[in-house]
Amino acid sequence: MCFSGAMTAISTKALMEQLRLKYQQKPWTETLKLVHFCMDKPLQRLDGNAPGGPLVSCMEKIQRTLNAKSLFSVMNRLESLSKQKGLNAHVSPSGTSCYITSNMFYIEVQLEKNGNVVYVKLAHLGEAPVVCDDLLQHLRMKNYDAFGKILEDLSNLYQIPGDSEMKAKGYLALQALEKDLYSMFLLDRTQDVNRVTEVLHGKVGHLVPRTGGAPMNIEFYISPYQVLEAELRPGSQVCGTKTVVTLEGTDMLYKLPLSPLLVDSQAGEDGNPVFLPLTDELSMDLPAFFVLKFHAPIPMSSSSIEEIQSLTGIQITGSKLAPLYELIVQSTLKEKFSEDLSTHKSCFIVSLPDCPKHCYFINKGSEEADLAGALVSKIPFSHPKCVPGVIEILRHQLAYNSLISSCVSEKHINEDDSELLYFEVVPHKNTSFSVFFLHPVKENLACVIIDVITSREVQCRLHLNPQDPTLNSSDDFIARAVKRCMSVPVVMRAIFRNAAKVKADSETQDMEVDMTQKPEPPCQQVMDSNSPEESLSVAGQQDWVVTDKPSTTDSPKENLSTAKLETLGDNTGKSNPPVSTETLGRVEESNSTASTEAIMTDE
């Protein structure tokens, strides 16, 4: 063994000496050519400990660092990048055009003598080339990583078993699906509908068709808190949760449509789209299925996963079952705070303006029954009619997830602070949970049960000890507050402020009237004295975009500041107006293309 190791060391040393002597007399230009030749070779992903691994990693860093400016350097970079993605690259005789090709598509990149990109065209098999503005912008900005990602996406469109003819049929099926989805998108669309309304209420959300190298994507959920944040930043546009529509190969055969199935642009009697039967003339058995792919895995309950599988008829594979709340906490920490997924913290400190800090203990439950869930990265399906139902289930799940994630923060160190307000979030079956807390006046426990019926309907119930004083927050008030902000801490602060108003007014009245006055009715019997005037409109019950009415007092109308955004929910439709001092306006559905404006109102 020692002898073999010594021979290996000697051989390596001798080899390096031979290389040094060989290139000692070579001019520098030939050395440059050799380096470029090596960089043009397709780079295989090697393990860092494997021979050549560090060299490959170093070459990749050099390619990312080089700022290609000249015609030669840009061409070299395009050729090298193409080969890394398993594609072929050819330079025209004039030296100003580069063709990136595969058996199913090609990309033409036209450059000037100084290396500037003139245009980029893409052509699929049997189609005429079309100009791709997204690819053009990536190359002009030297964003080769994004350009390479699009090359990967284009190649993945044809990663199904079979020959070129089979791959071409798969592409036809994807085109047919995209046409049907776009027709459904236009089905109930009006000219003056805004994007937020499409996201929350459209059959397939807000759909952006496939253009060039970018696949079709669907934006299907956005929280009301995100909408308000966008309103506070003029010119900004909030981005909701999206999914990409694409095709994937599989070991099993699925009957996929090869032409659009939507009958016409009008829905049936039940309001749902009408599709042609999936006959042999309109479909074909292919080793592939359609998928809705997410940018980040979505925590979904086992019941939601089963509901989707029943709708599509295809099994969702991937992640193992785990406590749903643990998955929601981990995903929230990774998305918002870039924390390690291995964290198992369950106690979080949430800070709100003009309020003691909240401490939320999230009871993660168990893996049993409806308390289990999984991280879902993609949803397979084979018929366009499945998409609206899947989108609605996803909206429902994300609405529930947003409420739980509102209790999660980067501050999860236990604080010894007597001013902390403590809450425990406990999961129930399906999409409901309880928030337990100490009564603000008595030392008994109180509880709010929040049940997310759909993404647009929430039911809430407040439970108190019959002997405890009312908190002046009706079930209807709590439900409206939840729908308007989808934030548990904001809603709980509103409940505590209502209770503080009752306590303060009660103490004032005790000083002015006889102590033998009639006691206040229990919480369950508290009614809104102005309920006809403050009841939500139908549009308000269906839309989460918040607008408030102008002030009826002498105070001027004020735009929401960041602090006011965080205080949303405190002033939401008080259940007892004579006691409250602030209230949010009703939820109104906006039919204009502009985003709705959030305004605070004093009463």
C-alpha cells in the first residue's frame, strides 16, 4: 500500500513536470486558447471530494465572474453556457450569430461587432421563430444565470420518454392546455376588473400566458395585508403566490388532450366551463402529465392533499407527512426570515405599536388525522377542468396558513417580561384553530375559535367564563377583523383594546351613577346598537381589498402610515359604537384597474 502511494505521488510529480516543460516555450495566446477550449467543455456536476471537483467549481466561478463585453467573449460565453445545459451551439460564418439548438427547438442570438445583442428568436419544432424579449433583456443585462434557467425550462418541456415524435405530441398537449386555461381566464373577465380581484376570485386566478422562454404562470392568492403594504408604496406592485404550468414525463401513460377542449367562451348553466368529451381523436396516451409547479413548497394538510388527489385522479408524491403547524412555522421562517429549516422553535414574540408585546406559543399538534400535512412542490393533473377546483383548494389552504404564520416572528427567545401578553394557538380538525389567552380583567382563560370555511369566508366564536365581564367584541366583529387583515396578533390587539374601553367606561360610570345599576349583559348577548348602519355589504363580504370611508368629523383624511397598517384591526367595526373611538370602513370591491386606497376614519 505504501509502495503504491509512493508511485502515485511520483507519477503525479513527473506528469506536472512534463506539462511545465511542454508549455514553457508556448506563447501566451496559445495558452489562452487552451483555457477557452477547456471552458467550452460541458461541465458535469462532480462531487466536491471527487477528482477534478475543485477544478470544475473554479471554472464555474471564472465563467460567472467574467464580464463578457467583446463579440468574441459573448460568443464564447453563449457556447459554454449552452454546452453546460446539454445543448448544441453553432456560430454563423459571419461570426455575429449564435444558434443554440436541440432536436425540438432552437434559439438564434444576433449580435453586433462590438458584442451588443440585437435580437433573440426562439423556434419550436414546426413553428416559425418569434422574438423573445425576456431572453433579449437577460443577455443585454449580462444575466447569464437567468438565461441559463430559461434554457433548462425549454429543455424540460421535452423531457418525456420516447422519440422526437412523442416529444412533439407532448408539446402539442401543453399548447392545448394553455389555450383552454387562457379561455377560462377570459370567461368571466370584464374590461375594468383589477388584478387583485382576478387573483382572489378568478376561476384560474391572474394568468400570464407563456411568452418565449418564460412558461405560463398563474397568480392565485394574495393576502389583504400584502395589498395594504402595496398601497403604502406608490408605484409598487404586490406579488402573490404563483404557480407555473408545465409538462413532465412519467413512467405511466395518461390520456392528454392534443387540441383545446373548451366549447366556447360562455359557461354552462352551473357557471362552470363546458368541455368536449376526451375522445381518441382529440387525445392521446402519453408518458407524461401536466403539473402546477410552485416556486417554494406549500404546507398542505393531509385532507387538502386527499381532496386534490380525488379531483385529479393522480397521486401527489414527494414529502413525508409531518405535523402541519411545524411545516407552516418552518416555511414561514425560511421565507420571511431566512432561518434554518431545522429550527424547532414554537414560542414567538410579536411586537405591535401602542400595545404590549405578544408571546405566541404554537402547539404543533401531531401527525395523526387532520393535524398532519406535507410540503407540496407540484400538483399533477391530466385535464384542464381540474385547474379551477385545485386553485380554490390552494387558496383555502393559503388563507389558513397566512393566519398561522402571522404568529411567527424571528424573535423566538423567551423574555422575562411581566408586560407580555401570552397566547396559545391550538390546531383543530380541518382548517380551524383556537387562540387561548387570559381574560384582560379576570384570571380565567378565554378562547377565540377561528374556522376558515373558504379563502373568503371565516367564522369566529368567542368563549368566556359566564361569570367574567364582556370583552365588547362580538363574533361578527372578530370575523370581519380576521377577513380584513388575516393577522391573529392584530385581531387579538383589537379585542384587548375593546375590553380596555369597556373597563375604562365602566370605572367612569361607577363614579357617576349608583352602584346598584343593572349589570352588563354577557358577551354572547352583546348586540351592535348601530348594526344596520355598520353591516358589511355583499361586496365587502366577498373581497378583502380594504377601503375606508372619509371622516365625518372635522379631522382631515389621513393616508395609512406603516404604523397605521400594523394597527389594522383595532378600529374594525366596533360592536358597541358609543364605547369605541375608531373604526375601519367597510370592505368594498374595487372595479377600477388601480389598486384600492386604504384610509383610516375617525368616528
